[in-house]
Amino acid sequence: MSTVNVLRYSALGLGLFFGFRNDMILKCNAKKKEEQAQYEEKLRLVDEAKREYAKLHPVEVPKVLPTTASVNLEDPNIDFEKVILNAVESLKETST
């Protein structure tokens, strides 16, 4: 009779332990999921604010590019992107 009681209470103890463990895991996962949802909501709001700011404050790109005649290729601070874009623009203007 005592063996049956030992098995019964052992099963009860194991059931309580694994039930508690499972409950804690589920609560932890739910908390992480909620934190992730809050973080994604904040990211969405930041992206929306950036788009609204871009609408209200458009970036004005100056159209003044250095001409090819005034480019010093020996200059260590030369911006090759501007030089190339200016050359492409001048080719477009002359071809049209």
C-alpha cells in the first residue's frame, strides 16, 4: 500500500512541478511577444514621423555643380561623384 502512495504523490509532485514550469514558460513567452509588439509599434511610429518630417521639410538639393573647366583633378578633396554627375548632365544637355 505504501508503494502506491509513494507513486501517487510522486506523480502529483511531478505534475505540479511541470505544470508550474510550463506556466512560467508560457508567461515568459507572452511577455517577450508583448515587448516585441511594443518595439515594432515604436519603430512604425518613428518611420511614420520620419516620412511626415520629410514631407514638411523637403531637402533642397542645390543645382550648382562644378563645371568641368574648373575641376582640379589634383585636389585631394575633390568630390568625384559631383564631377561625374556634372559630366553626365552636361552630356545630356548637349545631346538634347
